[in-house]
Amino acid sequence: MTAQNLAKTCAELASNKKAENIVILNLRGISTFTDFFVICSATSEPQLKAIANEIETRLK
């Protein structure tokens, strides 16, 4: 899986858990430690934890 596909997958998984304002930042050539950041927001802490857990679990 490419870094770009991984970022898109993370964004899709976050969307499935009702994340809002999802943005994928392309950091190629800017950062030495990552190619992409996936940023999103949630309406509550439990929702945020569910989003993070979903991404972590599905990518294992």
C-alpha cells in the first residue's frame, strides 16, 4: 500500500465513524518523517476515540 493510499484509507475509515472536516495534507518534500497527515475533527471525546480506534484496528 502506498503512503497516499494509506492516507486515503485512514480518511475513509474516519468518515465511516462520522469524522468531520477531514483533510489530507501532502507533506512530500516538506517533511522528512512523513508524506501525509490526515486531520479530522469530532464532536465529542468518545467519538474521537472511536475514530482513532477504528483506524488503528483496521490497519493492523
